[in-house]
Amino acid sequence: MTRIEKGHQVETVLLDSVMEEPAAGSKPAQVLAAARAEFLRHGFANTSMDTIARVAGVSKATVYAHFGSKEELFAAMVATNCRRIAESLKEETLEGLPVRAALTQIGRQFLTFLLSPDTQAIYRVVVAETPRFPDLGRRFYAAGPQNTRGRIARYLERAADRGLIRLDDPARATEMFLGMLIGPRHLKRVLGLEPAMSDTEISSAVDHAVACFLILHPTP
């Protein structure tokens, strides 16, 4: 975890909630694959741990040995879905890059991930089920959006400490940057109002957001 200063408040951000990829063919990998298929096909409420165990070809006891509850299993599924973007936001991946290049990499990875069919499908399940299962929304937010925002804020905090960019509030700057990236795109994709963006369209959107962000938070 890291602590990101927000004026006089301190926000605790989870940075390590993205679980490691289970070994191919392992029991946890089988369970996660089955859970993903069932959750996205039938929703959270209509999927039972018995069904997941049967589809995974393991016992129910095995499922609970690795995942303590259905909510925990869903959160683990979200976390593994976020693993790729988490890898792209690791400190060793971004350090050494010029700030513009690092922000461009962050933006492309984030927007590609956010608008992917997999992420959209998981988001729809969470939005549909959270009114009945509030803990599902909390676990989703911690494993996905909060984790991603925390990693980006941590990068910006390090860059500011090293004098590479001018900003006082890494958390607020992160929200501003992501807001410029997301715009109305996410909602339109969720509602099926726009087709998937091409790589060229994503690159153009990211370049514009980075350019605007660096006007507000210039590099020396």
C-alpha cells in the first residue's frame, strides 16, 4: 500500500490487490476460468459455488479452499482480469521513460483495457448485481479501479518528487488524467452506442489527453 496526500487528508490506496496469474492447469486456474464463464453468462446472483465447482471439475471443498466466498471469487476474477494493466503500471516498467512516454503508455493500456469486451462484460455484471450485493461493488472497486488509480497516482507522486513534472496532488491529477481519457467513451460502449475504437483512434485520444494534461502539469 501507499499513502497519497490529498490536501490535509490521506487516502490509503491498495496497490497489490491484483493476484498473480495461477499456474496453467492448476486448481485455482480451473476455478477462475469456470467462475468467469458462469458469472458472465448467468450473472452473480444466478451462479452458485456448486455450479462453479462442477464446471471446473473440482470439489466444492476445493473451491472454498482457494476462495473463501463467492464474493471473494468474483473479486479474484476481476483482479486477474486487471493483471495485464497492473503489469504495465509497475514501477520498473515506467521508470526511465520520459514523462510524456510514460503517460502515453499508461493511457493506451488503460483505455484499451477499459473498452475491451472482457472488462465491459464484467462491469455490466457488477452494475446489475451491486444493488442486491453491495459488497460486490466494493470488492470490484478495490480490485479494479482503486488499484489502477493507486498505481498511477504513485507513479505521478514519484515523478513529482524527482522534479520531472509539476503537480501538488497526485490523486487529483490521476482523476483528471483518467477523466480526459474516459470522457463519454465508456458509457457509450456500455450502452452499445458506439463500435469498438480502433488502435489508431485510441492512440489519437491518448495523445490528445496527454498533451492537455501536460499543459496543466508541465515538465521542467
